[in-house]
Amino acid sequence: MIPEMLPHLRPEAFSTELSTAFTGRGGDYIAPPRPPRRPLSVLAVACFVTAAIAANVLTSRYGLVPAGFGLACTAGTWAAGIVLLLRDWVHDLAGRRVVLGCVAAGAAATAVTAGPRLALASGLAFAVSELADLIVYQPLRRRGWAKAVLASGVVGALVDTTVFLAVAGFTIWPALPGQMFAKATATLAVVVPVVVVRAVLRYRQRA
């Protein structure tokens, strides 16, 4: 009598319901999705906005500075290179809408701390480079983080730099090589250690 009254407690029914809960239909078990990584998302957003503001404040205060090898770049270029990496981090943790919100927040804060022209230049540069990142980063992300970051970093840096220099009022061609060099240096300074640490961890797991 009890099994007929409570069919959902039968082992086979329970198995089917469990499978349905995780797959949306009967079938093989699929692990539940990971819980939201909210603390990391908040940290990534805070770092993104802070680095964006720092890049524009440094540029506003010091203008063009030597980048090495006879090249020149805006003073905030190294921080801007870090911003491009942080943008990908925010994208992975929180999604594209949050990235665009960070761009808007950074532009608003820059308008107060570094002036409206740099705020406009920074906001437009990040918005346009975000489209380039959409084309490059997302398709390559499945092939590995380092490849996606490096490829999108090159494309994003080129687009971001050109738009920023033009809108901010700097001459493009004299500063472009130095800007690209500084952003590439900032990117590699983060990517190389991460790749090395991951390789060491994988080696220890296999050992």
C-alpha cells in the first residue's frame, strides 16, 4: 500500500528525479553548477576600477614619459595594460554586463579625478576594445587562458591605445609603439608567472 501511495520514494523514481534535477530531463547524472564566486567577483571589479582610475590619473598628471628603448608612452600605460587583464578576469567571473558597468564606473570616477576629456577617451577606448575582445577572447578561451589573454591583449591594446590617444589629444604615431611595448610588458609580467605556477602545480599533481 505504501509504495503505491508514495511512488516518488521508489529507488528507480528517485534516481530518475535526481537525474532530471541536474540535467533538466531523464538521463546521465551531471554535476551541479558551481556556486557563484561573489567574493572573487567583487575583488576583480574593485581591482579593475582602481587600475582604470590610476591609469588615467597618472596620464593626467605626467603626460608622456619614457618607456625605454627610445620609446615614449602615457604615464598610465602600464596600469592600463593591467586593466586589460583585469577585464578578462571580470568577464570570466561576472559576465560582460558587469565589465561594461566597470567601464562606466571607471569613466565616471576618472571624470572627477582626471578630467572629462580623459574620462571620455578612457570610456570610449575601453568600450571599443571590449568589442574587439568579444571577437578574440571568447572563441580562444576554450583553448586555454594564456592564449586567449595574449591574443585579446594584443588586439585590445592596439584598439584601446589608438582610440585613447586620438580622443585624449595625444599624437598617435609617436606614442603608439611605446604604448604597445608598455602594455605588452604589463601583460607578460602577469601572464608568465601564472603560466609557470600552473605548470608547476600540474607537474606536482602528476608526480
